[in-house]
Amino acid sequence: MHRNARQQKILEIITTMEIDTQEELCSELNKLNFNVTQATISRDIKELKLYKISGATKKYKYACLESDDDSVRGKMKTLFRECVQTINFANNLIVIKTLRGNGSTAGMFVDSLQLKEVIGSVAGDDTLLIVVDSNDNTQIIAERLKEYISNAKQIIR
């Protein structure tokens, strides 16, 4: 099946069901005769700008970043503030530890900031690694990210 049809079905699934994992989403699509792998689902999640939020029946569920308006940006800022546990840096690297399943959520927020000093980032399940263009800019970027975190539990070294 074509990518557009599959991605449309993903959006339909996540609005009607609480889907917690890529494997669960893959399983639901396979039930609907979309022959997909976890790698395909991972790419689709990135392209669709899906992120995880708290679920009603499950701990987390996928949701869609529907637009670039200020209200969505505000929600992303809130998600970032709530999911980040620590921010540490060394040389030109920043490591952000998040609650389980929220590494990509933090990454989407940081990417949305379009910081010119950020060369790129890699998100895992509970970690976001940010590569900064120079050692000098690393602390500046870390401090800027800290501004989005108002909880006293956040740590920056």
C-alpha cells in the first residue's frame, strides 16, 4: 500500500485508539492489511510529527502535532517541561534525559526551535542527544533549554 494511505490510516488509528508503542501500531496496521515493519512505522511517526502524551487507559499514547500555531507550540513547550528530567552537557554535546517514551517528544520541541547552533539531534526512548556547532555554544544552548524548564527537579551541569 502507498505511504499516504498508510499514514492516513495511522492518523485514524491514533485518534480512535490509545496506541502506546510502535509495535502496537505496527500490529494494528498489519490487521488492516498494511504490511509494515517497525522501521516503516518509525519513519511514518517522524514524518507525521507524532509525539506521546499521557493516555486515559494507558500510560502514554501517540498524538499528532496538527499545526505550527502558537497553541500547539505552547502544548509542546508544556510537554517538554513535563517530560525532561535532566539536562547535562560536555564539550559540544547536550544530553537530555526524559521520562520513558519521551525522547522523541523532547527532540521535536528542540527541533521546532530551529536553533542555528544545533547541528542535529538523535532521540532514543528516554534520551535526546544534541550536537552543537562548538563547545562555546553548548552552555548557551543548554541554558536556553533550561528556560523552558521551570521545575526545581531539573538539573544542568
